[in-house]
Amino acid sequence: MRLYDDPVEVRRGETEGPEQFLWRGRLWKVRAVVAHWVETAPWWQGTEPSGSDLLVERELWRVEAGRGGDRSGVFDLSFSWTDGCWQLVGCAD
């Protein structure tokens, strides 16, 4: 799996998971959710305690997606609850 740190636009449908995402000017349609999990940042890498949550969480979705025809791949999409942004963090095609 190649690692990335690219911002993406994600469209969610009726389910809570991603249905489509726009990456590098191309629209990818999610065909299947392979896995879904939540990661917590190491507590020792956090910023100063602010009285709220001490640990930062991000939600990860491993999806199979395609652009049409037979072209498809497996992508890891990350959603940060801290800033509300989506990132593409990995790709295996």
C-alpha cells in the first residue's frame, strides 16, 4: 500500500460511510467498505490539555472504489473529528 496525505472531498449517502470521493480531480465511486475503525493518537503526542478530550480520534475507512469499467483499487480514507477534514492516507491498486 502506498501512503499519501492528500485532502479529498467525500460524499456520504444514506449510510454513514463514504459513497464517493474526489481525489486529484477524479471522482471515485465506492463499491464496497472493506473495513472501518477508529484510531486514537498517542497520548504523549497531544497538545496542552484543554479540559476536553485529551486524545484525538480519527475515523478510517478502507474501501474498494472504481472510476468505471474494470479500473478499481483499495483506498484508506481518514476523517478527522478535530478539524472535520477528510484525507486519503493509503492506496493499493
